[in-house]
Amino acid sequence: MTRQNITPKAERHSLYFIADMAVAVVLSVCLLGVVMVAHGSFEGTLIIGAAMLCVASLCVYFWRRWERTEESCESDMARLGQLEAIVEATSDAIIGLDTDGIITSWNLGARKIYGFTVQTMIGQHISTLFAPEHQYELPSILDKISGGISVNHFETMHVRRKGELINVSLSICPIIGARSVVQGVSLVARNITERKRSEELLHRQSAAMKASMDGMAIINHCGDLIYVNDAFSHIYGYKDPRDLVGKSWEIFYEPDELSKFKTAFMPACWRDGAWRGECTGVRRDNSVFPQELSITSITGGGLVMVARDITDRRRAEEALQNTLLTDPLTGLYTRRGFFNHAERHLALAGDTKKHLLLFIDLDGLKTVNDQLGHREGDAMLVAAAEVLKNSTREGDIVARLGGDEFTVLVVDPPEDHLQIVERIQGSAAERNSRAETSYAVSFSLGATPFRMKDYSSLDEVLAIADEEMYKQKRSKKKMASVQVAA
């Protein structure tokens, strides 16, 4: 790298001037020698030489002055061209104004933002861009500018070509000339409509999250809570959401539940972008509760967690389930309830153990309904259910299949099936002996001992027990008809 490349511009001009002056002196001395030889007069020659030296020096001085002026003009033009290119390349609107607010320049960014051409806007007042309801803002802005005060990041509403309103952020600066006099105004406008829409949407979403009955929380990439709405804090037993900010989300779950998160829930969330299901949460007082949880991953790291306490829903589901599985009149299992519980008990007992299934028909219910009314018929059903419950073990499954039909499953009975049948009939006889009713409770029973390995389903066993019951019922009718004939 040469010295010329690193020497400041002013220093280079000084060096050039000294070099030119040296050349001028040398030329003057040479000319002086020629004159002395020609005239032979020393004094006259000195005068002429001095004059020539002065003329040469002045020529060099003005030549260099002219060169510097040319270079300065070229440099200024280059800088001006760069500034014009920058102004045209920017996406912001850069608008020049005179001190009265008249538009004097209009860049490409202004054309794109507002839709007006240069020819349309030059000579127009800047107020044409302000929305009608924001016209009042302009006088105070111009007053500040005339006083030499800049206005930065002023947000307002402007009007585009077809009357469309847009949000803009204005930066307005006075252009100060000689003697600190304001000679013009530079206005830079940025279209912030999309930003405003995003802010409004974010505000609405924030308001919705705050008002939501579901608990909502945002978790950073470290697993710490950075936002919690009121519902989330209340679900977990905290009064103030700020008490939870900075804490780990893991405090809301017991170790066994956390292992499910780490082995199943979270991997599914990272893989699919979201996970939703039911789990068990822990409140501040260490009480547990069922919850429905949704976890969604955030691009760039972090999670959104939405939790809902489903305690009431679980209770309602259990109540509905009990309604479906329990007969409201007798309190016994319904047909569905019987099969649900019976199949579970049989599966636990195994296929090889021996069990007993009773199919029971309440005798005389139709006669009681017809002669005494359905209220007495219902009372008879309740009495029959009491007899069956009192004559079976706590672990036996007693159900009302419908109408006057009952069934009892005795899992792994400790006694012979005939003894169980006799105990039921004996319990019915005891009830009849002390009950003050006009009807007696009696049963027709079909008993089927079985092992599940010998049958394809419990329905098959129930059908066999049903047939056994009808055999007994037909036998009773035959005996009754023989007694009447006698």
C-alpha cells in the first residue's frame, strides 16, 4: 500500500501544491538564466525573473484552486446521488415540505405507501394525507417544527389514494439553514398498519386468555412459567398468578404422573406439535384432581399449556354411569352393570375356577300389578331384591335384568349350588312369615355351575340358567294343576 493511499486528502493537496511550486521555481530559474545570457544585465534580469516567478506561482495557485473546486463539486454530486439512491430505495415514505407544509419532494416509498404519484402530490399540503378525525394534530406539529423541535415516532392515521385508512408512525424534523433559520421540513412516514393489527390481535388474545375459564400458561424453553392467567392459578390453588411466574410446571404433578409426561406426553407433543389428554394434577394444598390438559409447542422453543379442572364432569359421568349400571328402583345392577362387573370378576378369577350363575324369576308379579296396582308391584320387586341381597355374599353380583327377572353370579362359591338355592328360598320364606303384605315373595330359580373355559361367553351360561329356571317354573305349574284337580 502506497503513502498516497493512506494520506488524508487535504495533505495530498498540500503535497501537490508544494511539488507544483518547486517545478515553477525551477522553470523560473531556467528562464532567468536564458534572459541573463540574452541581455547581459543582472539587475534587469532579476526583476524579470521575480516577476516571472510571481506569475508562475499565481498560475499554480489558481490552477490548484480550480482543481480542488472541481473535485469538491464532483464529490458533492456523488454524495448527493448516494443520498437520492438511499431515499428512493427505502420502504419508508420520505417527504420534503416547505415551512408552510407544502410537499416539495415525494420518494418511491411514499408512492408505495400512499398510492399517489409525484406529479399528484408535489404542491399539495401535507394535511391531505391526514385522516379527517386526525386533522387537529397537524397545527401543533407544524408549530413545534417552526420552533426547531423535532417530532419522533408520532402515531396517527393517514389516508391512502382510494380513501383507505392506514396507521403510520411519523418522524418529522426541521431542516435548519444559515443563521439557524428553519428552511424546510423532512417527514418520514412508516406504515405500521400490520403491526397495529398484530398488537390489537395480541391484545384481544391476551384479554381472552385472562378472561378464559380454562387455565392457560406459557412455558419457556427451560420449563419455567412466564405467563399464567387467573384461571390457571385458581385451578392449582394460588390466589395471585404472579406467585407462579418463574416456577417450574413440574410442581403441578406427582412423580408417577411426571413419568408419564416424560415418557409419553412430551415426546408426543414434540413429535406432533401438540398433545391432549387427561391426567391428574396437584393443587397447592397437595390435593389431587382430574384435569383435561392440552400442550402445544411454540416455534422457537417453549410450550402453551391449557388446563381444565374436570372434577365436576367426572362426578356427572359417574352419576350417569351409575344410572346406566344401577336399577333406580331396587338398587341392584342393571343388565349392563351386571355384565360389566361380572366379566371383570371372572377375568380376575381365571378360566379354571368353578362358579355359579342363578337365573331367577319373581313369581306372581303380573298378578300383583293387575290386582293391587303397580305401586304394590314395585314394592314386591324391592322386597325381592332385599331377599336376594340378604341371602348372598357381599362379593356376589346381584342384578335385575328387567321386569321380574333377576340373576346372581357367585364367583368361586364355598358351598354346593343347592345349598345356595335353599338359602335364597329360605330367606324368602322368612320374609313372608313376618311381612304384613297380601302377597308372598317366591322365586323360580335356574342354577348353572360352570367354568369359563367351557363356554364362549357369559351370555351362553345365562341362557342355560334361563332354561333351567323355566323348567322349574313349568314344574311348579304342573304341581299346582295336579293339586287343583285333586
